[in-house]
Amino acid sequence: MKYLEETPWFICDKEDTNYCAYVDTDSNYFNAEPILLHLVPNFEELSDEEKDSKLEKVALAYQDIITDHYDKLAKDCFNVSSHRLEMKTECVIRSAYFRATRRYAQWITKQEGIAKETLDIKGLEFMKANFPPILGEFFNDILQQVLKGEEKDSIIQQIKDFKVKILDGSISLAKLGNPTAVKKLQKYSGRKPRAGELFTEILKGAPAPVRAAIRYNDLLKLWKLDRKYNLITMADKVKWIYLKDNPYKIESLAFFDYDMPDKIKQFLNSYADRKKVFNSILLNKLEGFFSDLQWSLDLNPYINAFDSFEV
């Protein structure tokens, strides 16, 4: 800050606050809101287009200010008279969410001087290949709305409505299953069932998708369907889902959503744990998101109603 005392940045905050929002290799993201509010007192009353224009002017001004100061930095800190350091404004962002390094979302309105409206997402969990696409699409939509200023109450109501669709069967199990490519199936398959036993031994440490695949194969063999339908083998792309208490004590089950025996389908319809799918896969991520926003996510505001109830 020593060499920026003549700039509007210093005027904005005498306490030397760090306005750098995020840094990754040679990219730096700066929060321009304080200086905009200082230079344009009615900034919040402007249209989105006017705000973007003002924001870009500040970004370009600071691009030049910082580049000019590189000369002094090079001389004072590195004792060189020439350098290749240069600051360039890559994009103008109206709002952003930074979860961790290389895990963020940003609502870009201008990129290299060209107006555009796009949501740029990097590294967030719901984009991973093993996340159910329909849940990822919902999270993506919620994220976009938050970045565009949607009210918290509206967001929570949408989450409640989506939860109802999951629980009441409006969304098929095939869409709720976790996609995966089966790995290390043989590594975690123990001895075959002995007399009086139904299922293959699953060795300690087996991941949930592997356990689910082994139990699918066991059920096909138990119900004598293994000659008509393919068993799950290494590298097969399948889906798997959590189960409720069931007669076979199976915790999760894998399946091919394109070739599912009727008996497997009936078993899943009876015992798939839709509530656990919502809580452990989607709600878990939403709670982390809300915590970062310093919002509370209470989908059942009456759950603690009995805490103060007296009889």
C-alpha cells in the first residue's frame, strides 16, 4: 500500500484493508465495491449495465496504476531497471463465490472488453462425474440465482419443493443414482457364499460403489437372473443408491439403468432410501454453501418447537 497512497484505493480505506478476493498463480481478483461506493455514491441505484460500465472503468484504471508501479517495485525490491510485469484486466465479474483454491463460480459480464453473460464454474463438487446430474443441475440453478441476487426465502422454498419431488417419487431412481465406473471389484470380493449363506463376503475397506456392485451380482445369482442379465464387471458404468432397512440387510445397490430386471426394479422401488439421497448427497453440499454465505438452512423450522413446550 505504500506506493498507492495517491490512488483512489487509499482514499477508500485508511485502514489498509485487503481487497484481494482470490489469488491463483498469476490471476488476482479484486473487490471494487468500496471504491465504487466512494466514487459513485448512488452506485446501488444504477442499472446493471451502468454498474458494469463503472466497474470496468475502475478495473482499467487500476490496471494502469498497478502496471505503472511495477517500475518502482522492480527497482526497489529486485534492483533491476527493466521487467516484463504487466497487469491486464481479463474480465469484469458482477458477483462470485469462492469455495477454495480452484473451486469457485463467477458471474462474468465482460471478458476482455466484450460484453457477455456467463456463469464460469470451476472445481465445485456438483460438477464431478460421480454426482447425480439432476442434483448437479439443481445446485447449479440455485448457485446462479444466488449470484444474481435472488432472495434467501425464495431459494429455501425451491429447495423444499425439490426435496418433495425426490421423496414422493416424482424423480426416477435412475436419475437419483450416483454414476460410477466400477473399480477394484475383485480386490474387495472375498469368499463365495457357504452353505446357509446368501451373499459374497465383502472385504474390509470396500468403497460404497464396490459394495453396491457386489450385492447387485449376489441378488442376480440368488434370484437366478444371472443367465438372462449381465453381472457387473470391472470398468462397467453403473449407478448406485442407498437402501433403507430391507430383508437382505443390503446398505446400497448398484444397477444398470438401461437393462434392469423387473425384480431389481421392484426391490429398488420398495427400499431405495430417497431421504438419504437428499440428505447425504445434496443437502450436505447445500449446507456448506449456505454456511459460506452466512445463511441458515432450516428446512423444518418447527423441528425445535418442543424445546420450550411444557406439560
